[in-house]
Amino acid sequence: MPQERAPTRIQIKNRAAILEAALEVFSAHGFRGSTVDQIAAAAGLSKPNLLYYFASKETIYTALLERLLDTWLDPLRALDPGGEPLEEILAYVRRKLQMSRDLPRESRLFANEIVQGAPRIHAALSGDLKVLVDEKAEVIRDWIAAGKLAPVHPHHLIFSIWSLTQHYADFDVQVRAVLGDEDPFEAAPEFVETVFRRLLQA
Amino acid sequence: MPQERAPTRIQIKNRAAILEAALEVFSAHGFRGSTVDQIAAAAGLSKPNLLYYFASKETIYTALLERLLDTWLDPLRALDPGGEPLEEILAYVRRKLQMSRDLPRESRLFANEIVQGAPRIHAALSGDLKVLVDEKAEVIRDWIAAGKLAPVHPHHLIFSIWSLTQHYADFDVQVRAVLGDEDPFEAAPEFVETVFRRLLQA
DNA sequence: AAAGAGTTTGACCAAAAGGTCAAAGTCACG
DNA sequence: CGTGACTTTGACCTTTTGGTCAAACTCTTT
């Protein structure tokens, strides 16, 4: 098994290709809806070759989820308790919307997983995620107490940021079907900014 | 095949049981993630017996989607152009949130389908759905023009209502994991009402 | 109570899918 | 340039799964 010692050039290349292919396939079809053959084909490898790098379909999936969870939470981590409250929130909203535009597959991967009950990342949700959210909710609570933001339930505020921004990635087909020709991301930035500005302006 | 003539008592009972079971299973695992055996077991029938009522897994799924699409859009249809603008929108928001609470499986069924590109209801999205949304967006546009609502992009307003309310059903596990003991629907109604009140108050 | 319509099932089938393995091929390095 | 580590693959295995079918059973109706 290709572990323990430093990865070779080929290992680095192939592992990366597999994870990229897996993101493509899993995000479009979910875990059960994806086949190892599909992923192998997308990565340009044969199935046994792919299974030489990852022990199983499950292993690929969880490796992908873990690798991406950090990226996914970075924007929230960047929320600065020392910054100007409304601007900090709006900056967070903008970063999240940007991610929906630039990394829709990642968004859909998580959406798939969570809609189906998060069987494989439940621990992370009530662990790291909860800790991070609680911490930032506390910051928001303080801002509200200081009269810097209009009063709202901090946790639900965070949920609303997630739902509004990720909607553009997760429900992309629906949004585009309804909008017709109009590009969703034309009006979205101003719209979501308006939502949170009006909601939070003290 | 049990078609053409009036359905028997047994047909009515079994078809209903199958659709109920299919909702339970499909909403939790998606189309590919669900097996006919699972649905049959949940319906209390043998697999061949189930396939006596519906020709295939696909048939059950699309029957379910069709049957539910109307229910799903009813709250938007009820938006009354003759009503008081802000109250009409807030009533719509309340109805949608109520549906997330009372019919989370239906919400997740659609979420699963749409996240994966809506392969089986794409037509309905750019057909009936678009027509309905365009119509109601026009109503909202008029309300804004009449100075009854603060200016916002009508389509994106509707998206925001969908995303905020459905989030509580579709991402239920995540919401609960983050909130811990607190019941999401304790604060949600007031929160979403506040969001749209502050957003739209002229 | 008999006949025919409607219902149920065990046994079965073929395809799909996850995964294994031994053998062959390629690469890095002394 | 040879040797051992690393990589790749064709063939194969097993389980799962969607679906079929003929035979048996039950219900309704006359």
C-alpha cells in the first residue's frame, strides 16, 4: 500500500486526479448514485488502478469530504471580532456567495450529504462546526448587545447566510430555469447584500 | 394491469401505501440510493407485488414527484394580488415555513432531485414553475412600483423565501447539530418574519 | 358456489457494481 | 544497466439490485 513513506510524483498526481474526478461525480450524483467506474473514467484511470490509491469508494468519499470541510468553513473563520460589525457580516456574505459561484460542486457535495442526513459527517457537524458557529454567534451577540447591529437570533442569522448564498449553487438548475436567460449572479450580490444590510442595520 | 377501470379498494390502499413508503425512502436516500426492496418493505408488500402496482422504480418516483409538485407550489399560488402587500408576502413565508416543519420529507425529496440537476423534473421547472413565478414576480414588481414594498429584485426575493424556509427541512440535521438542544422551529418563525419585514418595509 | 377478475408470491434472471489478484509493465536509483 | 519498489491491468468473483413469470391464492359478483 502506498503509505508511510513520502508520496511519489505519480501518487501525488493520481491522488489529485482522483479527488478532482470524485468531486465532479459525487457532487452530481451523490454517494450512492456514483460508481467507481465513473470516477475512474473521469480520472483517466482503470478501476483497479484507482482502487490501488484508495481502498474503497467510501474511502474516496470521506477523504474528499474531510479535505473540503476546512475550505468550506474558512469564510466563517475569517469573521473578525475586532472588525466593524456590519461590514464583517457583509464581507462574510460576499465570500460565501463567491464560493457558491466559484465552487458549486463543493457546495452540492455537502448539500447532498446533509440532505440525506449527513451519515458520514455527522460528527463534524456537532463537533468542529458547532464549536465554530457557537463562537461566532457569541461575537454577533456581543455586537448586538453593543448596539452595533439590529437584534436577531445569531444562530439563525448564520443559517440564513448559508441558505441564501448556497441556494445559488445547490439549486442552480432551478434558479436558472426560473430566471431564463438572466445570469443568477448578476443580481444576486446586490440582493443578498441588501437583505443583510436591511436586516442588520442598527 | 390494474388500469382503465375504476380502482378497487385494494388498489387504492396499496397505491397509497407505496407512495407513502416511497416518499419516506426516496426523501432519505435519493433516487439511486433507494432500492425497490426498501420501498416494498416500508409499504408492507413483497417486491413483485409492488411492481404489480407500479411498473418500475422510475414510475414510482415520477408519480410521487408529480403528485407532490402541486402541493409544493400551492402556497405561492395563494399569494393574492389584491391583498395587502407586506402581509401577503409574510403570509407566504409563514406557509412555506409551516411546510418545512410539517412536510420535511417532501422538501427533501425535491432538494435531492434539484441538487442533482433535476434530471426528472427539469421540464416542470422551466414550464409550470417558471410561469407561476414570473406571474407572481410581476405582482411583486407592481407592489414595489406602487411604493407598497421597498425595492428588491422580485425573482431573487422569491428565491430567498424558498431558501430560507426550506433550509430548515433540507438541512435539518445540520441545523439541529449546531443548535444542540434548542428546537429550530422555536426561533425560526420570528426570525424569518423579521428578515422579510425589515427587507420589505417601505 | 362457481367463474373470472384481481392479487400475491417464490423462484428466477441479467445487469450493474464494488472489490480482488496475480502477473506484467514502468520507474528511480545505486 | 540491473534491481527492487512502485504502478497498471485483464480476468475474475460476489453481492446487490431492478425486473420477470407462472402458479397459487383471494375477492367480488352473479
